[in-house]
Amino acid sequence: FCKILFDDADGNNTSYTSVCAQLIRFDVLCDLFQNCKVIKTWYVGNEDYNQHSGITNQWIAKLYKMLDAVNGVHDSKLSRIVINNNHRRVQPIVSASDIDGICASKFMGKGWQITHNECSEDMDEIILNKTIVWNDICIESFDMQKSCYLVRTDVLAQRNILMSYKDFRNIFEEISKKLSHSISVEKADIKELKKMFPSKVIFKKQNDEKVMKMRQEKLNEYFAKLIEFANHHSQMTVKMGINATLTHYLVK
């Protein structure tokens, strides 16, 4: 069982007694337990023997390669991996700069957001959250009686979503706030996106068919432009932030 669940940093099977450099086979676990949503692990260093926890840059690189197999388990509900690195100040220690500067964009490319939290002087937390990249959001129709819009997406292809103008407004305001706080986003780009969103002032008085039709057209233009902007932006954190906001409101 240990030979199945553990790999060392060089990719070879290892025994349970070889504590350093063990990499848990997250792909095997999510295949065995497909309803599992979160996997939490602990790695511990030993200061008495000057033995590090096993979490190194090489270990992170191996984890990155393993994500292809994790993503290949299509029926898995795994969405979060928490790695407690109780390094006890024994070097080497993977730092926040190692994660943010080298790994973040690569992991995002495989659909996972990796972050580093310093819990104490002796322990850090490395967290992987599965992200969703939205490539198509279309407001197909609207319901006059309910004052809602029917939304189709590429991510949730099997079902449509009912959303109100207020829901769209919340998405717009949160994304605008994130972009305005990002130094890598030009003010002209933010202004252009804001222009495309249907104005709250214009449409605040009524929800007749003409107004809802105008909103539908404007919303489709806005989401098309937003997705194009996110996909072509050079900073992965900008794309990550936009997709995270869309996921929060569209996946209910």
C-alpha cells in the first residue's frame, strides 16, 4: 500500500521508513476516493537529527508533474489539497517567494492555484485550490416574470443558470475593484470594461422586455470582452482573480 501511495522526489517508489522526500500520490487517492473534496497532509522535520521535512523545490516540481494525473481522474471531486509543512526551521524550507515567483503561473496553467501561508516560525501551509477557467459565458434568454436571465457556460455545459441583474452587478463591481487594485492593469482597460456593462442608472426604473433585451446584449458584450481580457493578460494573478470571481458567483 505504501509503495502505491508514496513516491520519492526522484520518481521512484520508496518505503514508509524513508521519511524524507516522500510525495503522496494525490492522483491515486483521488481515484480511490472520488467523492473526497479535500486532502490534508502533514510533513514534519526533525531538528535533533537536522532532517528537513521533505518539502523542497524539487518536491514541488514533482507535485506539479503529478497534477496531470490528478486532472485525468475526471470523476474526482477533489478541489483542495492542504500541505502542512512543519519544517521546524530545518533547511531547506520552501518560501513564499519560491511559490509566488516560480510556481504560481505554472500551477495555474494546469488549473490549480497554489498559495503559501506562514502559520508560525516552525510551520508553513501550502494550499492548492482547483480553479475553473471560463472561456464562454452567454446570456441566452430572459424570463420576464422572474426578471432573470438564462446563462449558458462552457464549464457548466449540462445546465443553465438563472441570474438576476443584481447578480451580474455584483460580479462587475467585484472584478472592477480587483482590477483597480492591480498595478499591472491599465486604467484604460478598466474604463473600457466599465463602458460595456449595462448601466445601473439607465435600467433602474423598470424591467420591461425592451430593457431586458438591451441588458442581455450588453451583458454578452461585457463577458466576451472580459474573458478576452483575462485570457490575454500577461499577469497570471489577474486571470486568476477574474476566474475566481466568476466561479464564486456562477457555481452555486
